[in-house]
Amino acid sequence: MNQDVPQEITSIVGREVYSNNGVFVGQVEDLRLDLDNEVVTGLALTELNHSLFDERAKSSRGVILPYRWVRAVGDVILVNDVIERIKDGEDDEAAA
């Protein structure tokens, strides 16, 4: 997110999330906030791409992605391709 231009947090809710390779990840339902430091720390996603999350999130309603994975926020949100490596078992950090 562009740090110079403040945005309403609610403007992010409902946006689709894609990897920087163009793979659909999910849709933002909510945000995880650090109120003491006034920063967004995570994106709570639903409407998940089941090919990425089937085994890890099948009993969950969604996942929380660390906000540090966000590359850009615009009409859609782009995240690092690390999300695609989760399905291959290379990172255990995303399923919540």
C-alpha cells in the first residue's frame, strides 16, 4: 500500500487477492490490525482458491496472510508468490 496516500481501511475489504504471478488467492473479508502501532499486520481472506489451500484450510473459514507479503494495493491486491509455494509445503505460515 502506498504509505504516502492514506486510504480508508474499509476500502480494502472485498478486494480480490492475486499472487504476483496472476493466481487468484482469495477475497479480503477483514484485516488484522496492530492498534498500538496503527498498522495493518494481516489480511483475513475467504472465498479461497481451493487448489492453493485445500489441505491446510479445509476445516477453516479462511486464512490470514501476513501483510508483509503484500506487494501492491489497487483495484486488486497483489501478494508475493510465496502463497503459491505453500501448496508445495515450502512454508507453513499462512494457514490460520
